[in-house]
Amino acid sequence: MADGFTPITPRPAPVRTEGVVPWIRRNLFGDWKSATTTVVLLGLAVYWLPGIAQWGVVQAVFGADADACQAARGSGACWGVITEKWRLIVFGRYPFEEQWRPEVATTLMVAALMASCVRWFWKPWLLVALWVVVLAAFFALMGGGVFGLTPVRTDLWGGLPLTVMLATLSIFLAFPLSILVALGRRSDLPAIRTVCVIYIELIRGVPLISVLFMASFMFPLFMPQGTTIDVLVRVLIGITLFAAAYMAEIVRGGLQSIPKGQLEAAATLGLTYWQTQRKIVLPQALAAVVPSMMNNFISIFKDTSLVTIVSLYELTGALGLALNSDVNWRPFKIEGYLFITAIYFAFCFAMSRYSLWVEKQVSVSRVR
């Protein structure tokens, strides 16, 4: 150390950049627009929240007492309707004494979905083995007829198990189909390109409820006499085809974002069409459209509520079935809808958070 040199003691930063207060300052009061919005929202919260708390907690009825709920109508919520009807809402018309089966089956499928989101399971052989076992167990438990389980018709499946199953299988089946259709729409072969364009435009030109109606009631008319396909399978095919058409356009947008120079470089290296797509184009294209794809997945999950039109009572339909059939609990539909809203929100929020995590993973290579 040179003579006469005295090191200066480190001083704290003049403005804190970490902690609760800096976060509030940055996110809620960053400028006058943000500050005004924050103040308005806080004012609305102060105005509305006491009344909501009074209705939903203070004066609410939590026990399954229909008389108490009737007495509290207009002043307090009746959460007792959930206590009384939750099994019918969650499991639909599935036989009461066998409802442990859809409970176990749904738990297995949700656990498999969570495991599939973990990087350690991202091995083709492991994922295939996992889903073969889970799907076999799911349909064995739900349908019965094996291992001494009582057979249960598919038209009695309902509630959350039906919602999870339809959403999961339609997403899994629609994803590879959408990639093939997107590639086909960009194909140099006119016949393939025309078929893909007609399929996309035809499906996107009608609402899902029409597709489900045709799959359930019109499709059997074109089958050979004496041949029938289970309504659950027909509905699953309808949702899959509908979802694939929308997802194909999302994938096509990702394909168009790939510079043409990369395709020319791949051709120079002697890669085939499928090698180019698999190793160069699709990884980048799919990474670019992760938010849009997840948005479509969430839409598919919520659109399963439309299968009620073909007498399959998923979560929303099971709620109507549970309350409309009982005059004592029929007036408390708001509480019932809040219950299934919480279920839908939990699944959709989890999918949204996972989408953000995937976006961070695929953007690592682009960080400079």
C-alpha cells in the first residue's frame, strides 16, 4: 500500500433497489399513470372488500343446513351448498359408492401432468412409459370391467375427471396433428397444401359447439349400419380436430419467423427435409410461440364445458345437474359457480406459470 493512502469505507447506495418498498415504488408508483391507477384500484378495494367480506365470511353459512342458508339469503353466502353437493359437482353422475375410482384416476393423471413438466422426465422412453401406464390405469379405473371393478358406462363419467381427461388427451393429440397440418399448409405439393387449407378454414369457420353437435349426432349417420362409436370418443375427436386447426395457425406463425437463410444452410449441409424441420426449424418455431400455444391449451381446458350439449356432464354441467335437481339448493348457484371458478382458475393459473418458466428456458440461448 502506498504511503498516505487510506481506503474509503464502502457506503450504501443512495437509493435502495431491492426489497418491498423499492418494488412498490417501481411497480405501483413508477409514473403518474401508474400511481393514479393504483390509487383508483385501492379506493375501489376499500369500497368493495368490506361488503364482500361481510357476505362471503362474516354472515356466511358454512354448514350443510338448507334452512339456515334460506334465512341468510341476500345477506350472506351459503357455502353449505358446496359441503352438501361437492361430490356430485366434482364426480358428476358417477355411482356414489364407486367414486373413489375417479378420485384415484384423476389424481394419477394430474400427477402425470406435473411429472411431465419436470425436466428430469423429458426423456422420450420415460414419458411414453409413464403415460401408457397412467392412461391404462385411468380408463381401467373409470370404465371398470377389469380386476373385479364394476363396469361404469362412459355417459356416467362426469365432473372434474371428465374435464381433465378431455383436456389432456385433446391437447396431446392436437399438438402433433397441428404441426403436421402447419407443415402441410407450407408444403410445395399443391394437393397437400389444399387439403390442409380446407381443413383449417373449415374448422375455424364454425364454433366448437357445432363441431361437437356434428361429432355426436351427425357423424353416426355416415357410419355403416350397426357400427357405433362411443359418444366420449366422438367428442374427443371433435375437440381434438377443432384445437388442432387453431394450433396449426399458431405453429405456422412460428415457422414463418425462421429466416430463409437457415433453410438454405441446412440444404447446403445435405440435411433432408425432415432433418431440417426436426433439428433446426421446429425447435426455434415452437419456442417462439410458447405463449400462444399455452393460451390455446388454456382455451381447450375451458372449452370442455361445452360437452354438456351432448349430455356429458363435465365440471360445469355437473354443477347444473347438482343444483337444478334439488329445489332446496337451487337458489345458491353463485356459490357453486364460485367453487368451480376456483378449480378452473387453479388449473389455468398453473398452466400460465409453467408457460412463463418454459419461456425463460427457451430464451436462454438468445440472452446476450
